[in-house]
Amino acid sequence: QIREAWDAFRGPEPVPGLPSAPARPVEYREEADRPQPRRDRDAGGGMATVVGRLRPDPVIGGWKFVAMAHNTVRGAAGCSILNAELLAENGYV
């Protein structure tokens, strides 16, 4: 169910249709050694979050995983551009 939710997630409207929004904001990697910054930082043009290593956590009785995103692109610069596109789409600018 966790994987299905990640695969189905596209973000709230109208974000998925904006120019800098990634087609898949969350990308899951099956490989045991992923995500890795050097290999996965540019997923979705740097705007996607890459997750992997999903496994049961016996200590808390839930699940754990590794998530990675490009801090500059997804964080500061890219998100500012995405926010500006969203403001323009909603008629604020």
C-alpha cells in the first residue's frame, strides 16, 4: 500500500501541470543501494524526491525507508520558481 500511494501521488491541482513540476514528484527505486545523491539527485529535473529501501521496522512495528531530494533545486531555487508559477496560475501575479 505504501508503494501504491507513492506511485499514485501527483500533487494537488494545479501543481502537476506547472512547467517546473516533475511528472512524478515521488520516485521509488527498487535497488538495495538507492537512493544515492550522486545517482539520483537529478530525478525529475532535480524536483523529485527519490525514496528507496522500504522495509519493516521491528522496533516500532512500522516501516522505514530512505528519502532524498536535491536541496538546492527542490529546496530553495526550484521551489521558489514553482511557487511563482503557482501564483501566476492562480492569478496573483
